[in-house]
Amino acid sequence: MSLDLRHWLKKVEEMGELRRVAGADWDLEIGCINRLNAQAGPRNALLFDPVKDYPEGYQLLTSSLSTPSRTALTFNLPHDTPENELLDVFRKKLLVWQNEVTKYPPREVKKGLVTENVNSGDEINLLKFPVPRWHDLDGGRYIGTGCAVITRDIDSGDINIGCYRIMLHNRNTVGFYSSPGKHGRIHYEKYHEQNKSCPVAISIGHHPLIFAVAGVEFPHYPASEFGSLGAVLERPIDVIIDEVTGLPIPADSEIVITGWCPPDKSLPEGPFGEFTGYYGSKQGLAPIIDVQRVYHRNNPVLLGGPPERTPGDHTYYLALLKSAMLHNVLINNGFPDVKKVWVDEMGHQIMAVISLKQRFAGQSKQIALCAAQSRALPVGRYIMVVDEDIDPANIRDVIWALCTRTDPIYDIDIIQRAWFSPLDPTVPERPAITLRSKAVIDACIPFERLNDYPDPIRTDPALIQNVKEKWGKALDLH
């Protein structure tokens, strides 16, 4: 598998899932098109070229990971993997990838696709890229939404790749906002505590796999996310050591910027439409990055991954990966009776439903509490457990179980003072510390009543099939 975005685009076009858009305005119109595509359309990948006010060849890609087929393709899986099998495939692959993160350390090379153009000093002009203003009330243009931010721990030397929002201030300055607890923020805070500037590299155009791995708590210890990328690719990822920061950057990216995050400089940042479907916070001061070098290919492709009210640009892939990751966490913590986990796309990481086969009293509560505190679901606010006859991905099944198998006073528990994102719309302003409650809902049949609970109404599957064959066309039964 190649990590060249152009190869990915060619394959997606062959699959019939790429739409080219010419002449769209970077100021809100692209954001609106992307939103409508995600929420009401076929969810094609969108390649904008040319963009209003920009020459042809300066391109913008959005909606890269919004379908099962493109998600499978991106993760080096057969793109025609049936959707109902994809979750189990990811669960098994995640275990393989985690075991192989040290097998494929990044390989240093002198040059790559991204070194076709290298700008520094007065040559730097970030305004030459078609950076959108995505949402009506955004405080500016955001160059980093589908990005990969590379930082190094000042103590251990460990490299981290994360996805944080990057606001465009001017031709050589960007804003850097990362929530408390995220590795990128921990890294720059450590540098700032010693009154040192933190080295930062940001890939803002690349194969969607880099965005995908940067955007979740992908299992990679004891290696970095570069090891995870290598495990998925089944070969080392090529990196170039940036002469300015000393950080490794993906050699086959489309656009990479590098520079320094100083301890004594900040600029107004935000607001920005966030993953909750709300503007995460009002405008506030955030660290900046003084950009020292810009690498880019000829005819570069900027990758956009703007958060939206669900369903959005990349909520499908996040639902799939979060579900698989949380399921594996529960199995690894000694809960083999978990049958399926679904972190619903509409809840966008905030709600998870877990089905299980009950074997002993209190088992369902154990599983729910473990899930509520897992790093695989850091912003999980509602954790629900259901019996194995309920499909967690079928919201009708889930609501039926909730309404017919729970007694609120006994089956809903509140965890107080748990970590949560400061982008939570229930949080006023942008606090340094965000502690919120989480609800654990046991929607399983009470264990002591498993043998005498009323029988649910069921229909023999054979009868259903016969009725569909006999009456389906006349009555439009599906």
C-alpha cells in the first residue's frame, strides 16, 4: 500500500466515490457543501479545484473517511469488505497492529514527495493554500482540521502525532489549540515550563491514514504513531528529519509546516465549530507557532476534516474505530462475554452501547464502569449495557431495551467529577479543568429475573422470509 495521497484519490475515483468541485468559495461555501454532502448526500469524497481566488492546482480534499469502503481502503483492507463485517475485521486488525508497532519503525530518508518545494524566510506564505472558513461563526480560517501535529516530549524524547485545531493567523503564523490532557499540549507545556520554545511539525495535507491515526487514541505503545502507520502499511513509513526542529515528518505528505511554539506568545483563537455540533468555546488566547519552513508538493492537496453536527466529515470512521477499540479494551480487561460495542455516529464518541451475555450478578455494571473510564472513550458521557439479544447499532433496539428493562433508581448510576473535554457545550467558557458527570445505564434484564422476565414478542425468521416473498412487492415490505 502506498502512502501517496494521489494513489488513494485515483483508487477512490475508480470506485466511483470522488466528486470534483470547481469554483467553490473558500469562505463558508466549501464548508456548507461539505456539510450537506455528509448529512444529506451520498457522502462522496470531495476534491475542490480550483477554489475561488486560488489558481488551479491548489486543491482541497474533504469527506475522505465518511463511508465504509473508503475507511477500509484507507486502512489497507479490501474496500469491498461488507459493512456488517467491517467492525469485526477492525477489531482483529487492531490487535495485529498493536502487536507490530515496534516491527516497523520509521525509516529516515533524505527527500520525498513533500520536498518538491521547500520554503523558508520571506518565501513562506501560508495564504497561498486554499484554507477555508468552515462555519459561520468561526473566528478565522482553519488550516489544520484533518492535520497531524508532530511533537516531542522534552524529557523522554517520545514522538507523538495528534490531531488538533490549527488557526491561520497570517502568512507565517498559526494558532495551536489542544485540550488539556492531550499529548501535544503536555509536550508544549513541558517546554514552556522551562521557558523554552517547543518544536512543532504539522502535516496539513496527506494520505487519510495519517489523519485517521492522529485523530484517535490509536494503540501504539511502546512505539509512536509512526509505528502504527507502519503496522497498517506493513512496511516502515519514510520520514525526513526537518533541519529546523529536528522532528521527523512524513516524506510523502502533500504539505508540511514546521516551526516553534514559544512560551511567551499567544493570540486570540476561536471560536470554532466543534465535534459536539456547537461552537466549543468563545474566543480566547492560545499558543502560536512561528512557522520557519513550509514543504509542499507541486499542485498540493490540503486535507480538510472539519468537525460538524453529526453525521459529519469523518464521524463514520471514528464510530467504527472507537467501537472496535473499546471492545478490545473490555476483552483485554477480562470481559469475554461482551458481544458487540457500538459508539454511535450520531452521539460522536459521547454515547456507547455494549451488549453482553449475562453470566453472574453485577457483571453488567462492572463492564459499564470499565468502559466509562477507558481512554478508548475519553469523552463518553453515556455508557449503556444491554443484553445479547439487543443490537447496539440499532437505535430502535436500544431505546426499546432502555424503556422496558430499566428502573431509573436502580439502573442509572452517576459518576461524578470525571474528566471531560473543555469543548463540552455544557461547560461555560474555556476552563483549565473540566470535570463532568457520566451516566452508566444498565439496560439489561435484572440478573435475578433472567428466568422469569416476560417473554419478548418474536417472529420466526422463516415466517418473516415467507411473508416478504409472498407479500413484499404488493405491500412494499423490506
